[in-house]
Amino acid sequence: MEREREEISHKYFKLFKPYGVISQFSSNDKRQLRKKKFLKDLESLPEDLMPVGRLDEKSEGLLLLTTDGVFSDTVNRSGIEKEYLVLVDGAIDNSSIEKLKQGISIGLHGEKYITKPCFVEILTTPPNLPDRGKKIRDARHGPVTWIRVIIKEGKFRQIRKMTSAVGYPTLRLVRVRVGAVGIDNMIPEQLLPIEKTLVFN
């Protein structure tokens, strides 16, 4: 009974993390605190939450937040699908898409790592996403391509490294789904409660 009451008291949220925000609440580095923006700088966030995984500073989109450390650890270790919409520099070809799907060699902690097979497709029309807030090079300055990528792992800057490895650097990266939790029509900095069971559906 005590364990049930403790579990019920936990909080679970989804956040649309904006571009330029580090997905941790603070830092022990005073210089970094002066120069960078952290989750604590977003007015809507309760202070007792922790991010579930990471979304790097230049990436945007869905970030799960919770007070439940067990939930956070489970999500990070369970191979749950994570879906991204990615704008790459150049008109990416089908051969490069196949390489991304099958797994590709990237650098990780000073060593080579082969990514696991994943889902990748070219989008025929640009996705409907909020403006990033910082301008991105667009098709007026050369071809660009939107792709959808779904992975079940989450190595450091993995998708950026993958697209660079096939010659198409990432210009914009937006995570739109973790498990069955989607970003839907959220806007940057918006915080909404979720049912934790949805993540595992």
C-alpha cells in the first residue's frame, strides 16, 4: 500500500524543448550558467523534475520529465522507439537512406560504433513544425531534404553523426515521439502531463 501511494505521487510530463536549451536543470559550471540556457530558465517547469534522457542543445522537440527515477531508468534502457524529423543539407539519395537503415559507422567516445538497423524515409512534403527561433539555411541556398528517422537507441548526437557519415549534415532535428507519446500540436516551452503507461504502449 505504501509503495502504491508513493508511485501515485510521482509526476510525468512531456515538454517541447526549444532550440538552444540544455536538457538539464542547471550546471555546477558558473561560466556555463551565465552563457547557456537550462531547463530551470523555462518558467513553466516545476523544480523537482528530472529529464528522461537527453536532447542536445541544438535539437528540439519532445523531452519527457518526471519525479520517478525508476521510470526514467526504465525508459532509457528499454529500447523504446524514438522518432525524429530531420532536415539535412542536400538532396539525400536512396543509397544513403539504405546505409542509414542498415547501420553505419560513427565515432563514439573515441571509438567506432555501428548503429543498429533503424527506420528511415524521405518526406515528400516538409512537416508542419513551429519556427525554430534561429534561422536555418533553406532551399534558397541549395537543396535540403526532410527525413523521418526512428531508432531504438540513443547514443550521443547519434542522428547528427549518422547523417554526416553519409555526407548530409543535419540542419535541424526535432524529436516528435517517444514510445506512444507524441509531440502532437505542442509549441516550444509547452509542458503537458502524461500517463506514464503511454510511453510503453
